[in-house]
Amino acid sequence: MELTEPTVWSSDRLELGEGLRWVDDRLVLVDLLAGRLLETDGDAPAPLREVRRLDVPLGAVAPVAGRPGDWLAAAGTGVTLLPATGDVRPVADLVGDAPEPTRMNDAVADPHGRFWAGSMTYAAVPGEGALYRLTPGAAPVPAVTGLTIPNGPAFDAAGTTMYLADTPLGAIDRFTVDPETGALHGREPFLRISSADGGPDGMTVDAAGHLWIALWGGSAVRRYRPDGTLDREIRLPAKQPAGICLGGPDLRRLFVGTARVGLTTAGPADGALLAVDVEVPGLPAAKAAAPVA
């Protein structure tokens, strides 16, 4: 099946479809505010299957290296281990004592096994969000502070370049990452997107090193070259694209999670999972190192 136009991939309609990953030949995503971890296949449209349901918001997950079926999750006010069987296990509470009510948002593992998780206040208070770095055996580090709604990050194949969005500012910055320590250096503006075009939300880097971005409120996803020039735009039948990844058998199927939350009147595709095929494949989903017991 070749998808030349964005196609609705499931009959489900999510409140906030985020955190898309292609893992072990299936697509994994979350319905963030509902705390649901979901999965589906990439070869034909099908209803989403619920893997887990938490009683707190679930921002995103990463597969745990060497432990099939285990997930490291940005959930509630911190990071939690979701084992294949048994109860969830807290790993780190990151924002439980924040002065404003705060939750975790997007998160991802980098190619070196570190887990990066963003936080934001429920009221999206400017400057009160942060990006945390978790390395097994070390205390969590607030790697980037002063954010509002962090999304991403997205890493290149080597794990030495990181892109991070601050959605309401329309800002995407690029960092150099020390592969040994995860320390960030050389922060520089990569893109500044006009609010008329939407806010940069979920992101992923493809095998050519180009950055794909979901534009919240902009009904589109875009692909940018490493020099920051626009390479391609795909218009979507949903207003609020949120999460994005490249998957399918050859990693050339672009999946987009969308949202209904906040819409006065939702259209027929708002909240849908969408899919369209592209020419350049994505990168395999990075796995997080297992937390130290």
C-alpha cells in the first residue's frame, strides 16, 4: 500500500495524540492527557490497541534496552518505568514540588541511551518549563531551563546534534551534544516559525539529517534541511498535528498524531492518526538504558 496523500490510519479520535515511536515493527503513541499508551501496525489502517492506562498524563515513552516490552515514560511529574508485566515503578520525581501545577510533556531517548524529558506548567506559564536529562546512576539534570512548552527533543543519528522546540515561541534551537556526558554546548537558533504558520510541536530527524516538524494549529508538517531552509510541506486534514515519526517496514511512512483538545468544533480528522509515505527513511527509535535499581 503506497500512501501518496495523508490518510486516516485509525477510527480512533484522540484528545492529544503525541509521542509517536516506531518500535519492534509497530507504531507506539500516547493519548497524553488521558494517560493512555497505544499501539498499532504500520501496514494497514486498524483500531488502536491500548497497552497501558495511567491515572496521570503520559507524555511519551522510550523502549528500554535489553528488556523487550519495558518502557521508560515521562508521566505525571516525573519519569516512570512501565514494565512488560507488573506494576509501574517510579524512577524520578522531577517537578512534583514546582510552585505551579506542572506535568511532563514530550520525551525521547538519545542514541547513547540517555532519556530526555520536558516539563511544562498546566497554565503554560512562560519560562517555567524545562528539559531534563536522565542518565542511569546519576542524578537527573535540568539541561535546559526557562522554557514554556518544550517539545522534542530530536537527535541526529550520531546523537551529537539535538533540536528542541519551545512551541508558543515558535522557536527551535539546535545544540551540540557531548556523546560521552550528554552535556549541551553551542546553543543556536535554528528556526523561528511565525504563529500564523502554527507552533512547532513533535519533531524527528530522518536518515538524511533533515528535521521534520509537526505544526500545531497549522494543519501541516514540514521538512527542513540542516541549513534551516524549507524543503517540503505536507498539508493535513487536521488542525493540530502534535506527534510525528517515520516508521513502517522501510521507515518511509510518516505517521502524525493529532489533537482535538481545545477545539471549539472538531473536524472529522481532528484527533486522528494520519499516515503518508515519503522518499527518505527515518532513523530507528533509540532505546533508553535501563534505570539503576
